[in-house]
Amino acid sequence: MADPERIQPVVIPYPALISGDSSLASLVQQGFDSSPDALGLVVVSDLPPEFPQLRQRLLHLSNSFASLPAATREKYAHPGSRFSVGWSHGKEVMNGKPDLLKGSFYNNPSYDLTPGLHDGDEPVANIWPDERGVEGFEEAFKELCALMVRIGILVGAACDQLVGKTASSKSVEQLVKESHSSKARLLHYFPRDGASFTLPPSSSVPDEPYKPEEVDDSWCGTHIDHSLLTVLCPSLYLFHPDSAPLDPLVIPAPAPSTGLFIKTRGGKVVQATIPADCVALQTGETLELLTSKRLAATPHFVNATAANLGTKALQAIERKKEDEPQTWGRVESGFVTRETLAVFLQPNHDEVVADSGETFGEFSARVFKRHYDETE
């Protein structure tokens, strides 16, 4: 794998999206077009003040649900939809094998019914957990998704200023705004087997940048989304003590190499750091089809490789141990999980998305075959 680089993404203030600022087309072009240096990702800053609380609430509930017994979680799986609503774990294929390192809770972000993929198919209803410890899950999911969808519609409108004619008779903004088929994916990344971290003094750990050999795609394999646009919530990392049943602690990324990486149009591997008070958007394969590759899809993966916790993560745990010595003072090791939310903005299934006349429903059927074992 090529040496990862750090390149600053294009940043668009949320108020500029609302006002339709004249700079938007240029900013979207810098972030999304098919030139070699484009990242395929933009960051939206200056979000409404409720965003941090919405993010914290839902991502903590993501961990709470994933901490339920496996048999309880599986009650909310839905094989009939090919696990496209409710809980999914180990059903998706990444890098040629079942993906066991992350669990997902899928639902439509805007409607409680998703139309069937083909004519005559029954619509699929959202599934919501009803278990002690995850109270408020549905409300938290819908409220954060509503804000992220609004942002996506505004970025879609900015894309329209850039792309002009597409394979559809509708604009990107229309396809997103009119859709009943978008999908939200609440993600919990499980720790890998044996991935318990000890806690040396933070002063003994050099605060160094990551090395290229520390980066791989084992936590989430390299792929492209099949959406028009994907809205990404900043991830939340939680440290879980091994020795005591304590609530997990929010920490910074466990190591400099942990997190989302993308491949630029020119093939460079770039770490994509999303500030906690922002969201990011990246382009999907449907937008690539729709615009005849003028806006290409963004290859990306999630790296988990870290032999030790980094300085900032250790300092956060040390502060907790100092503040609560009676409960945290004896904590000597623990594991880390990652929580995040991705909202895939997709057109309705009957919308044409390619010059060949292929509809989104037909295209989606091809993608499902790519990612799921046909024996399921």
C-alpha cells in the first residue's frame, strides 16, 4: 500500500450551504471532481448547535445495542430484506470473507417504509429495538439522520451547479429530496480478538505519526458506496475496561493510524479526519454513473491496526483514573470500540441512473450480489 498522506479536505460552512453561496460550485469541484488531487470528500462545518448532543446520544446507544447478548441482537435481523433493515453482523462479505469485525443497524432515515426493490415487492418496514438499555433508540436515530439528510440535500444542490446534464431527467437535489429509498447505517466496530490494550504512562509513549506499515483495511475493507452521496458522522471511540463493569469512556482515536482512509482520484492513500463538530460527505457509485464519471466514487476503508494506545488516548484514561480513583483507579487494560453513522442518500428504485437506462433498483441488485454471499 502506498504511503498514506495527510491532505486537508475542502471545508464548506453550513450557513453557506443554506444561503446558496456563490463559492459552492468551486468548493464542490475541488472536493468531488475526477481530477487526480480531488479527495472525493468534503467537510461541512458550523453545524446547528444541537448536533453534538444528537451525535453523542445515538453513538452511545449504538454501543449499548451491540453490547446486548448475540441472541438478543439477532431478534432484530431481517433476512427477508437481505439484512438491509435492522441488525446485520457477519452477513456482508469484505475482502472475500464474512465481515465479523463490525455490526450494523440499518433503517430508512426518513420514512418507516422503504419501497420494494422490484415492482410487486412488499415495502420493507424499519425495525426498532425494544430492549432495556437502549431506550430512545428510534428517536435518537431519526433525529440525527434528519439533520444529516438535510445537509445532503443542500450538498446535492451544490453538486447541480457543477455537473449540468446527467443520465437522469432530475437534478441530484431532486433525486435526494424525493427519495423514499435512502438508507442509514449505524455502525459498531468490534475489537479484534486479543486486542486488549495495556495502559503504560502516557509520558512513556512517543507521540509520533503513524507509519505506512500500520495501515490496513482489516476493520472495514476497501470499497466504494453505491449511494449518490454518503453523509458521515464523526466516529466515537470508547474505551472499555477489562477488569470492572464500568461505563465506557470516550477517548480520542486510539492511535494516529486509526480511522477512515480514502484513495484520491490519483491513487494516493489519505487519512480523512472528520472533526467532532462537523460531518463529511463523499461521493458514491450512483453519482459516478449519473454524471458519467465527472464525479467519481470515493474508495475508502477503516484502519484499526494499533499495537498500543497513543498518547492522547492514554492521557484521557489517566484523567479519568485521577477523577474517579475508587472505580477507575485499578483499571490496567481494556479494549476499544468505534461507533459511527453513515447515511446513504439514494434515489428511488425506479429512477434511471445510467446512460444505458439502468435504474437504481437494477443497479442495487448488482451491488447486493457483490457484497453478500448468495447462499444466504
